[in-house]
Amino acid sequence: MNTIEVRFQFGRECRSALLESEDFLTFDSLIRLAEHTFPSCKHPFTAFMYVDDDRDEVTVSSELEMGPLRNFYF
């Protein structure tokens, strides 16, 4: 089983969380985790970004765009 460290940045604040299973690597679960990580944020999270192995910043805004992220980790 792979453990994935997810780092969140909101403004100047950074936090991290661990995903213990590939099953949690879904768009909805990552959005919920961001909301849980920053409960004081009053705006809904609708997308997130990650840095791929080419150091490109990739925006994900739906489950349909999760394939490359899963391939990156698994």
C-alpha cells in the first residue's frame, strides 16, 4: 500500500495530510480533505493544483481529470 502525503496551501498557510489508500485519491475526497484542513475558509473549494513530474502545475476540477494524477502516484 502506498501512502501519499498531500500538501495544501491556502494563502500563506500550509498544511499536510496523509492518504493511506489509493481509494481516497478521488476528486471529491481531496476536496473534502481540503475543506476539513481549512475549516475557517468560507469559500467552497472547486479545484486544486498539483505539480507533476515535469514540474508543470496541473489544475484538476473534476473526477474526469484525475487519471494523470493517479498515474503519477501509482
